[in-house]
Amino acid sequence: MAHEDTHISILEQNGAHGGRNNLFIYNKQPHIYKERHKHKHKEHNFNNNENTYYWQMDQLTVPTINNNKITNLYLKPGKSRHFILYFMISCYIPIITAVIGPIAHIFSIACLVNKWRMNKNSGKEINDTAIVVVLNCVSLFIGGVSNITLLLHFAKKLSYIKAQFINIIGWGLSCSLLLIDIIVFICVEFDSENYSKGIGFWFAVYTCILYFLATLLLLIHLIGYKLKKYKATIFLPKS
């Protein structure tokens, strides 16, 4: 039996020259062929699975700024089907919010300094009423505080939980006050027969939308943290 095993291994090493004899020996010893083929098949599948896992890991790591974006998540690549979803939420929502916040604040200033209505006949701008100006000013102030809070959090001067609650409540209040301002203006102050909407009104509409988006995005980010999908940390790209 030892002699037969030695003969088989020698024929296997012969490659192309011993291919025909190799097939002949395996036909005579079918159980030996099946065991060796089964072992090679398992080894091949293991290597494929391992390569697939590292391929997924590499593909997910390539678009990231640094590996901290991966280690920030409690989910692991290739282990959870929701990894991509929470990866996008944890990494890119803060970046989008960091862009939306300042733009909304600039629009809020524009809707305060510009008039909300114009005379249809003369095209002259009409001064806004006190309630429109007051609500606009309060919304602008709260939105500014939220932007400063976001900046302090990015600079790691304020904790994640405090910053998130201040920003969500702040931008939510700014959006609500501006929405009330718009509704009051349309229902009470605006006369469609004599006036047309000015540029200040449309800036108010755009600002309200941006405040709402910023609030919604940060709320989604906070929910992901509460579900223990990632750590209480926000990473921004370093230039």
C-alpha cells in the first residue's frame, strides 16, 4: 500500500508527462482521487471566500478619506448587509450638513435685508411689517447659534450629544419660526391684487427648506448613533 501511494505521488509530480498514467492510477483507486479532489475543492473555496472578503474591504476603504471612517462604525464590512447605509450616514451626513448650515444662514440674512413684497403698479418695494421682521430676526439668531455650535463640535470643543441636540432643536426652531412667518405673511400681510412677492420672500422659502433639511439629516445621524451603529464622533475630510 505504501508502494502504491509513493507511485501515485511520483506520477502527480510528472505533470503533463505523467498525465495519462496519473488518470489510470486514479481510475484504479477512485477513493484516493475523490478524497484528494474534495480536499483541493475545499481549499479553493476557502481562498475564494477570503479573497472576496478582502476585496470587499478594499472596495469600501478606497473611497474613504482615512481608516477612521471604517473604525468609527460598530458594523464590519462583509459582516452586515446594512454596512453601506450606515457608512454613508455616519460619514457624509455631517459633510452635507456642514455645507447646508452656512448657506441657510446666508439666505436668512438675505431674506431679512430684502423686502418681501412689491407694488405691482410701480414696482417699488414695500416695507415689511413688524411681525415679519421680528420672527425673521429671531430665526436668524437661533440659526446663527446652531452654526456656531456645529463649528465648535467640528473643532472638538463640544461633545457630540450636546452639539446634536442644540443643532437639531435650534435649526428646528428656526425652520418653524420662519414657516410661521411665511404663513402669516401670505394669509394676513400679502394682498395679491396690489402686491407681488419680493426677493426677500423667496429667500425665506429657500431658508426654511434648508433649515428643515439640516434638521432632518442631523436627526437621522443621531438615530443611527442611538441604534449603536457607530460611535459618537463626526469625521470630516482633512485637506
